[in-house]
Amino acid sequence: MELQTLRGVVPAIVTPFDARDNVDTDAAGRLTGWLVDSGVHGIMTTGGTGEFPHLDRGERRDLTRAVTQAAAGRVPILAGTAACSTREVLGLCEDAAEAGADGVITVPPYYFPLPGSAIAEFFGSVADRSPLPVFVYNNPLYTGNGMSPALIAEILGHDNIAGLKQSEPDLGQLVEVIHEVRTVRGLTRSLFTGVDSQFAAALAVGADGIYSTAAGIVPEQIVRLYSFAAAGDTRAAADLQLQLQPLNRFLEYDPGYVAPAKQALRMLGIEVGDPRAPLPGLTDDELARLRSALAGLGVASPAPDPAAVTG
């Protein structure tokens, strides 16, 4: 498909590990099949939810290949190619193409502070040389190199840049990007939020969809929210957004999103292993609250009351 017109729900999926802490490609294939059958519109691999900092280059390629093979062309696969140098990002883009991905998504280089001119040059170089269409991923909290709406709009002018994942807590920044890209520049690009708690609001101001951690756990609910909004039923979309907030809270604030995502899938009977060290697991209290959040959505049973069990 033409990725500049991609719409809908794209789960940012976890990377499954087996009992020996190796990437479990069979589990990744099963997870992919379940998500596609649940109606998602694409899948993002090896992002933050997929623990890309804990994967070597071969593991990233193998994971994306397993997902691509399981999807079998039913939805586009976008491979995360975040790294600190232009050279490494380009190597990961080549790996993604070899693995069968349809596009790549990358943040600005992190660790070293960079001026806007260097970020623009980075994305221009990647877009010029990537064998696949590129999505820009603005995630200033994690990269330390934020991008202004004007800079994003400038970068999105490249023909091989398909769109944006905007993981910025200020929704007004996304509004400004949409205005600059569509109204001022007249560009057709796929403009997505990356913040689960913003989804209904982002759609209301013209976003095309979401790269979502929650959609890798409760895909049917996130697809339903998108369908409500697409049909013009903003009240139903807003109501469902609020129902999802107890789960979204786990995916956006403490204790971090990887362990909650993996534990939530385990509670749903989908085994994907634990996060790689040094990421921590969840406390007993966090596990109980996570189960309660899933139960509130009707997808998991609440934990039994210990007093009722022993009494």
C-alpha cells in the first residue's frame, strides 16, 4: 500500500523471549497472527515496547522477518530502526528491507544533543538512502532531541518520508504539525499520535491513527475506538478512551511500559516472556492493579480476594 496514506491502528509490539532469554520468533508469529485477526491496520516491530536497546542487529532482523512472514501481506510491517548514528540506522534499514518489512520508523539520534539542522540532515540522509519509506518518530522524553512542529514539517517534505509518530505529551504540538503539513504545505502524509491516552482527541483534530502499545494488548478495543471516530461517533470514542485509561496509565507512567505490556499479555494467556535485564518486573501491587485494569475492559478476570479464599 501507499504508506503516505496509512490510516488506523498500528500496535507497537513486544519482543517475545523464551526461557533462555533468546528471541522467540514462534511466539512473535503467534502474536502477529492474533493482532492481524483482531483487525489492526499495521504492526510496528523493534521499537521501545519491543526493547530495541536490548536487541542486537541480528535479533532485530530476525524478529521483523518472523512478524513479516506471519502477517503474510495482510497488513504493512514497519520496522523500528532507531540508533545513535546515521550509518547504523541505514544498516538497520537495509536489514528491514531484507526481512520483508514495508517501511521503517526511526527517532532522531539520541545521547548527544543535536541542533535542529543536524536532525534535519540526519532524516534527509536516511530518506535519501533507505530502501524503504521512512516514518519520523518524535519522542523527546526518551531521545533528548525534540523536534519542533516547523522542523517536523520541513522533514516531512521529503518524498521518501511517509509520515510521523508523534509521542509528545503536548497535544497542541500535534495540532500544529497537522496544520503546518496539511494546511500550509499541502502535503499528504500519515500523521499518527504515539500516545495512547491522546488517541480520541488526536483523531478529533485530524490525526490519521496511532502507533499504540495498548493495541498490542487489547487490539479489538483500540480498533473499535478508531472505528467510532471514523464513523463520526465522537462520544462513543471518548467514552471508550476513558474506559481504557486505567490500562493506559500503566503504559505511559511509572513503572514503565515494557513489563506491564508483557505481564498483561501473560494475563490474557499469551506468553511472551519477561523483559530483558536490567528492566524490572512488576510488584505484587502493580500486578493486581494491572489485572484490575484488564478486568475493567472485560478481557481478564479480577484476582480473587485473599480473604474470601482463606476465609
